[in-house]
Amino acid sequence: MLQRLIWLTLVLAIWASTSASAAPRIVVVRDDSPVARQVADMLGHEVSRLGWSSAEIVVGDQLPADLRREEGAATVALGFTAVQATRLLGRPTVGALVTRAAMEESPLPPAERSTVIMLDQPVERWSALIRLAFADRSLVGLLAGPTLQRSIRTLERKFQDRGLVLVAETVNSGESIVPTLDRLLPRTRVLLALPDPLVHNRGTVQPLLLTTYRAGIPVVAYSEAYVNAGATISLYSTPKQVSEQIIESLQQLLEGHPAAALQSPRYFTVGVNRAVARSLGLSLPSDGELQERLQGTD
């Protein structure tokens, strides 16, 4: 009986050891920002649900050299600073919460078994959304600061494929935004707000929304906060959706399958500000209908 008990204990110990070693450990490295913190929290819950273990490091609290001592099967990097810090660790890495402009302005060295999920929605998704929501409006205005200026030609071409005309104005300073917008609005029927820190920030959102509202021009923007502030429609990925794509990419890399160096958001949300739409005399499909129809265009 005693021998049998010893044997059973040994088997359980071996099973526990094997199970523990089989469960991957994920090191989450993040920038010190609210959205990175929120995504990291959601990742922690999902990693735990999968039976994995995790550790979290905030870039700034520890030097990049310290990251090498943090053992793990894979790394998640949230934010551009975190992606920079983890780029050469030599283990599977999924980056997220990074704009395409940031990657283009400060190119990172290539890394095997790594992928970065862009924060930007693909251009084709923006043009499809505008065409679905505003079937009778083909002139789309865009204020382009330094971040967007190199992308204008690509944007124009992609929008033309949907029968839309992109009318872009260059913005060189925060003080010139409203005067530039005043010149742009008579030549457009919809204003597209894409991520650009010079054009869209805490100090410019309200003047921009007030100016477009007075002109009767709907704004299609890139965040939930923007549509809550008064944009007519927004297109964005929630922290939960970002977390879901990160987990899927981790599983792909850990299984030894290659992933694209850069990924567009796979999951997204469409938000409609009904009060603003009514005030502008617009009859728009519901956000759920727009989202469903937009998914069919991908």
C-alpha cells in the first residue's frame, strides 16, 4: 500500500512538472500609458484562462538590459518604446499599439519570429466605411500634419478605387489648424480624422469639431473618445479586440508558424454618434449594421 502511494505521488509530481513546463510563460512589456495598461490587464486575464503564466514590465521602470533576465517563451510589447526595447531579445514577440507612421519614422531592425499589430485601420476599411455611410458624398477632406504627409498619395489612390476624391490640406503648426480647416471645408463633404499628433490632440479636437459642425460637415474619426466628443462616426479597435489578436498571434508564433512582420487590426468597432447625425440632418445605418457590412468588404 505504501509503495503504491509513493508511486502515485511520484506520477502526480511528474505530471505536475510536465504540465508546468508545457505551459508557456509570456512576458508583457508595456509603455506607461492608460491604453497599454488596459490591454495588459486584459491579456493577463486571457493568459490565465489559457493556463499560461505571465510577467509584466513597464518600460522606464527597468532598463532594456533587464528584460533579457526575464525568462519567457514569448514576449508581448505594447507601445513603440516597448517594441524598441524588446526587438532583439531573440524570442517570439508580438508588438501592438504602434502606428504605421511611427514604424516608418523610426525603422526597427528586422527580427525573426516577430510581428507587430498596427494601431491604424487599413485605408481600404476607411474608404469602405465612408462609402457605406455617405453614399451620396464623394469629396473627403483630410488635414495632414507631418505624420500623414508621406501617405497622402497612397490614400488618394485607395480612395479613388472606391469612387471617392480625397482633398488634403497640409498643416504645419497647431495654430494653423482652424484657418486651414476653413479653407478645406468648402471643398469637401466629409472630414476624415486619421491619427496625427499635430492635428488631433487634446487642444485641437474641440475647435475642429465645432468648426466642422457649424459648416454641416460630418467627421469620421479614429477613436471612441473622438465620437463621444462629437465626431459623427468612428472606426477603431477596442483594447479587448487588440488583446484577442495578440493572443491569436502568440499562439501562431509559439506553434512555429510564421507571421507577417506588420499586421492590420483584424477586429474593429464602428461607433455612431446619433445626436450629432440627427443635428446634421443625416440618416445613417446603425453602428451594428455598418460594422456588419464593413466586415463583408474586408
